[in-house]
Amino acid sequence: MIGPSEPKSSTPISETLTRRHFIESAIGAAVGAGVGAPARATTTNEIVMMTATDLSAAIRNKKVSCREVMNAYLDHIDRVNPQFNAIVTRVDRETLLKQSDSADADLAKGTVHGWMHGFPHAVKDLTFTKGIRTTLGSPVFENYTPTVDAIFVERLKSNGAIIIGKTNTPELGLDRRSIKRLIVFSSNLIFLRCPSAQVFPFSADLHWPKEVAGVAMDSYHRWMEIVAGPSLAGLPTIAVPAGFGTGGLPSGIQINGPSQKDCSVIQLAHAYEQLSSQATERLPGALTK
């Protein structure tokens, strides 16, 4: 597997690998990256730490309100986002709380819009969001606000999600070269495994990493060149936790599948999570302060 700080690929693993071998090799790499360290206590709101399925059930069963969930997430964002600059555009709290109250009112009437009912959700700033600024990561579109939603945003909303804003992205999401094949395995399906980024998180004051593992990066997009290919090709892609660098900052891996095999990718990621508790139990330092 390509490590987060390694710009070159390793030798592809045999095509005869089984699904379990794939998962076990991914877990082994994750443990090697440092996720085997003990989990630490967190001061983060317990709502934020819920899994999606647990949160969905808690909202439907009225153990928590949509307003409580929204406030918990907005408070969390206010606390950690200045350090990481992950969310670059956010809808104001008053507007989001009104949407949450509306979701609570629907729930009181017995109306559930979907399994994501009342979920705060941010989408990458490459995606059209009706009424929410969409810059594509470029100053050229600094003030552009779409009048329509992208189709998957429509689907998120139809399942009850509340779009709170946009997450950071390289300018125009561009990449200069296509991804190399990293891994293939059984069941007549080809899956790619690659890092979610070529480097661990870096300071927001740095425009882009000028060097990765001793190799000079000659452009803004070079440092992301091996990880953007599947998304640019429209292939289903999911990210899962992998490990931590020496500075305690996290990184992950992407699992990429064949076109229109979204369900298979989700199933594989779920299997990975079931077998890799070490990769999900340790928390980043920002969540333990």
C-alpha cells in the first residue's frame, strides 16, 4: 500500500487475493501506521461521537432532537475547524436551527424523511448546492452561488439531511496524471486501495506541500495526483481510517470500486470496519482536548 507520505507505488498484490486478505492487509498497514495505540478519552459531545446508524436511531426514537444534534455539531465545528480549515463555507446557525426545528416538527407528526433525518451534513466544495456558495476551490468562483443542487445533494436532502456547508478542496479538484493500479482481488471485481492523501494534514498557512518523501512537488496538484483519479473517473470511492503520523495527525485509505458498484464498495468498507477496531477506536488529538 502507498503510505500517506510515499509518492511512489509499491508492487501490486496478486489478483488472487481474497476479500479477507485484502482487509487484513489493510488493517496490518493501519496498525503499522500507529493506530494500535490505546484509545483515549474524549471531551467531545457524545452526539458527535455516535455512529451514523446509532444517531439515526436516536433521532427516530426521540432520544435526541434534531436541534440538539445540530447544536452539538456546530459547537464541535466552531471548536476544531479553526485549526483544520476543513469547512470553508457554512450556513449561519440560525438558519440551520430553523431547519432542525422543522425536522423535529415533522418527526412529531410521525413523518421521517429518511434514515438521515436531521443529520448535519457538509459536501465538498466541488458540488453544486442550491443557495450555498460553491467556489470549486478557486478564487474565480469566490462569489458563485448555484440555483440548483447536484443530484446526490438532492438525494441527501430527500433522505432528511440538512446541508450545513462546504468542505475544502484543491482548486477545481484537478489532478495532472491518472492513478496507477495498486491492488486487485477476487470475485471478478477490481478494487483499488490508495491513501486518502499523499501527506498527513499540514498547516493551513502552507499553500501546498513543496516536498513529499524527498521528492519535490512542482505544482499545487502534484501532491494529490495519485489519490484523485478514481473520483475524477466517476468511480465509487469511500474513505476509511488507517493510522496516525508521528505528529499524531490522522490519515486514511480510499477503497475504490468499478463503475456502478457502489454497494460492493460500501460492503467492503463495512467489513473493514468490523475487523479493524484498532483503526476506529483511537481518536485524533483534537478530539481529546
